[in-house]
Amino acid sequence: MLVAVGGPHTLLQLGRTPYASKNPQFSAFTMAWFMTFRLATFATAILFSFLVMALSAALIALTAPVYYQFSGFSLFTSLFTMLILIPMFVVDVLRKQTFVSYVITEVVASSVLWIFWLSSAAYAASFFPEGSNCDFGFDDRFSAECHEIQAITAFGFLTWLPLMAYTGVLLWYTVRAHMAGHKVWTTSARDGVIFLSSAKSAEEPASHALDAFAKDVETPPQQIPVGL
């Protein structure tokens, strides 16, 4: 009786390798929800930036020839956000391997933006007396100013929260992949390199099994006599 050694056993080991079956699905799921979160964060920041820009410009026009200092700061923050996020997102979709789409660029830009938005919202909130009612004890002009200050403050905090959360998640994945030995800082988040967070230990068993299986296919099985 002859027993074939090599091919069937290697194929069986490859089928039992957990990394070959589980890691691809996990990476795809992680990348899918992260890219959805990224798109939602950028879209929210751009939309709220447009609203804050309109509200700040209206407040400046309402109080002309003087204006509140926070309204100028909020106007600058909203314009700066759109100037940064719109080109960064468009370039990342249309072109690859540009410094605008690098992970390090997103980390720095997002960090600067959420700091600006937190400062802007806190500055606007400081001009609004605690517990005051915009519809009580004011004429139409001051009531309009009060409502606009409330809206600028609210949209400021609502823009700060997702930007800070996205920055933290992006930085966590990037540092984790960097600690695993992957070059991630000059890649795009859309490339998926930052999601190789299981390090090479999660990829090497599957790759070794594939290499062993390829060698078995090229090399004919050895025939060992078992007995007569």
C-alpha cells in the first residue's frame, strides 16, 4: 500500500488556518465602517461649516459697523475648514499617492480643525449669558442676535465632536499599524494599510500555508511503502 505525503495534509492545514478565513472578512468590515465614518465626518463638517459661515456673516452684517470678535473667529474657522476638507477629500478620490491624501496629512488637518472648532464654540458660548432667554426682554434685533449666537455655538460643538472622534480613531489605527511594522503615514486611508493592525503575526501563518501549498503542487507527492 502506498501513502501520498504532502499535498492533502498541507491543504487540510490551510483550510484550518483561522487567519486565512477570518482576517479578510474582519479587515473588510473594519474598512467599510471606517470609510463610512470618515465620509460622514467630512460631510457633516463641510455642511455645518457652510451654516456657521452664513450665520457668522449674518451676525456681522446685523451688528455692523461693529461686530462680535467671536463671529469673526467663527467665520474664519468655517472658511478654513471648507478650504481644507473639500480639496483633501476630492484629491483623495481622484488621485492617489499625493501628500494631500496621506494619513499624516489627515491626522494633522483633523487635529487642527477640531481644536479650532472647540475654541470657536467655547468663545461663542462665552458671549451668551447662562440661563438667558432669547425671546424674553429683548427687542427684535437683540433677539435675532441671540438666536444666531445660539446657533453658531451649537453648530460649533456639533462640528467639533465628530472631527475629534475621527482624529482619535484614525490615529489609533495608524499607530497600531505602525507598531506592527507597516509603513502607513504616507499612504491613504482608502488604501487599507492602516487596518493591518493584527501585525505580521496575523498574516504570516496564512502566507506560510499558501507557500507550502504551492510547493506541494509543484513537487509530486513522495510514495512511501507501508507494507507488503
